[in-house]
Amino acid sequence: MILSTCGLKCDECEFYNKTCAGCRNVKGATFWAIEMMPDKVCPLYDCAVNRKGYNDCGDCAELPCETFLQMKDPAISDEEHQRMLTVRIDLLRAGKN
């Protein structure tokens, strides 16, 4: 399993190895961040890795922070977003125990 900084499973993503090489490989400058974010970097990667020096969001005592909760794929429902947040947090914390 290849886990992103925010707990997404890269190797299960339809974009992985097509339009995305994974946030770790592109230092947070994923295709969607380049298109949509003012700084051209995923805010979660920027916070966890660039600013705090963590390996991923799972190292942060503030998980889930407001940014983590608000970063929602517009193509999914609020219910699916909440379910996915739980899965991602569990995956990130599992590696820390």
C-alpha cells in the first residue's frame, strides 16, 4: 500500500501513475494542486511536511485539523467524505502505534 501524506491510498487512485505520481514524489505539487491551489502545493502536504517537518498528517497531534476536515473532493457526497476521513485517519494513526 502506498499512502499519501493525508492518508489516501495512492495505489488505489485512478490518477496514480497517470496524471499523478503521488504527493511524496512531487513534493505536494500534485496535478490538482497545481491547477487549484494558489501556492500550487497541496495545503495538507505543505503543512505536515514543509512547515512542520512531519512524514505525514498522522504525526500531528492536531489530526484531524480544520484543513484536513475541509479538503473535500467535490465529486463525493458529504456522507462519503465523512466516511473517507475516518478511514484516512485510521490509516495514518495505524502506522504510529
